[in-house]
Amino acid sequence: MNFSKQKRYNKSVVLLGCILFAGFVGLQATSPEISNPAISGAFKGPKEVTSIFERACYDCHSNETNLKWYDKIAPFSYVVAADVKEARDRFNFSEWDSISKGDQETKLWYMVNMIDARKMPLPTYTTIHPGAKITKEELSILKNYVIDLSRKNHALGDTAKIKTGGEEVVKVEKERGHQVPTSVNGIAYFDDYKNWKVISSTNRFDNGTIRLIYGNEIAVNAIKENKIKPWPNGAVIVKVVWNSQHEDAEGNVKPGNFNNVQMMIRDDKKFKDTEGWGFARFNGLGLEPYGKTVSFATSCINCHRMVPENGFVFDIPTKNKL
């Protein structure tokens, strides 16, 4: 390389360096700030449980985010800000009292399951913050806490369990009359699922419920043909939930009182923000629609994202069992 070419090369390197530096400085100027709003209703639990959450979860899932100096440097600051926003939207320990006891329990089980699956805390986070890792012993502490909480919560409602699940559903239909409960996102309750194929049944020992899961013809065929990634539009899955089991004098096991009906409707255009699934839940004998705003579906899909290999659907059988 002759002198003139070397000179031009050096100028190009310097110019490129100046451009990169200017871009870096510009990124810092527009770097997002993460504020910590006032704590409105903090999570209250045993000290050994709270200390685990504070160390492993609060940086993202609370209004007590403690940023390190490197978290504030762009472009990393953009990633951190996005992660914190998404985490707070999922659940926020600083606003814990703003959600119902039932939702608190559901979210706690979601946390435990995600930790058990080693999906939380995020591996990318623990690489930089190794102190946030949760040990097997700490996971056991969290599991025992949530199991105990579930038992206490469901024990409070045991006095209402005086009818079997089938009788309760009949009562629901009589009380409802011609009024059709409709979720805030437009999904209306319907009874047709009772004529569909049962595709699965599950016991949730963690929260004391049993479930029957129905699928319409499109859903059943999708399972048989293994066409669930993605599921076809028009597939509908309905989960009927009863509270904990009863055993009569003859030893027959029956469901307790009716709990809720949950629906998943596949429409990849209408519900594109929630992986193509529309969610609805109707609680209690009055089939009260769950969720005051359409954002409730975000919580639903956040949990279902744990099973992308099943097209975001839990508890489906293999095609050979249908």
C-alpha cells in the first residue's frame, strides 16, 4: 500500500470512528430512563420467601429496580428498559394488593413453574447478575409457600361444596336464563362445547381443582394430524374447572363445586397480539366474565408462552389417544 492509499485509509478509519462515537453519544442522549413509581401495595410474605423474590425478581418485577452502571449505557439500556416494562406488566410486587387473591395465587404458581423450568430469572440476566440465581433449596421454599397458600385459600370455600359439578352447572343455566355472558374482548359464553370430544383431563393438586378439556372438530383434527404449530383458525378449546374432589361413602370420587369455564379461540388476525389466541374465562355460578380490560389476555398468553412446542396450548394428548 503506497503512502497516498495509506493516508486515505487512515482518514476513512478516523471518519468511521468519529461516526461511531457520535452515534454512541447520540444513543446515550436518547437512552430511556427507568423510573421507580411509588409502592402502592407491596407483596407481603414470610421473610425467607420475600428475600428470595427481592434478590431474584425485584429488579424487573417491582418499582424498586436497582440499576447497575452498565445497565444505563446504551444500547444495553434500551434492552433493560424493555425488559423491565414487560416484567412489570406481567406482575409487579410493588402493586401486589391491586390484584385479587385468586390472581395472586395464579401468578405465584406461574413464577414457581417458570423458575422450575429454569426460564426465570432470565439466563441473560443471571449471566450478568449471578447473585439472582435461585437454588433448589430456595425453589422448595417457594413451592411449599404457594402450596400452603393454596390450601388455605381453598379451605375457606369448602363449606360451599354441597353439590356435585353436574348439579351446579344445571343451576348455572337456570339462573342465567337468556342472558349470554360476554367477555370484554367480545367472546361470548356458549354451551355447545358439552357435545364436543373430551381431549384431556387434568388434576391441579397445587390449587385443588380438576378439569375437563373439550375441543371442537377443528381442534381435534389438528391434534390428530399434528397441525398445531400453528393451530388452524377456528380451533376452539374449552376447559371446565371444578374445585377439589369429593369421595362419597361408596368410595366414588366426584368433583366439588363448579369453579369456572375457560375458552381459547383461534383467530390469528383478530387476536394477533396474543399469538393468535383469544382468551375468555367465566367464573362461578353466575358465569361472571373475568377481566375488566382486554389487557387480561396478556396475562393469559404470558403463561401459555411456556409451551410454544404445543402451539401455546397446555394439556393436549397425543394424536394416538384421540
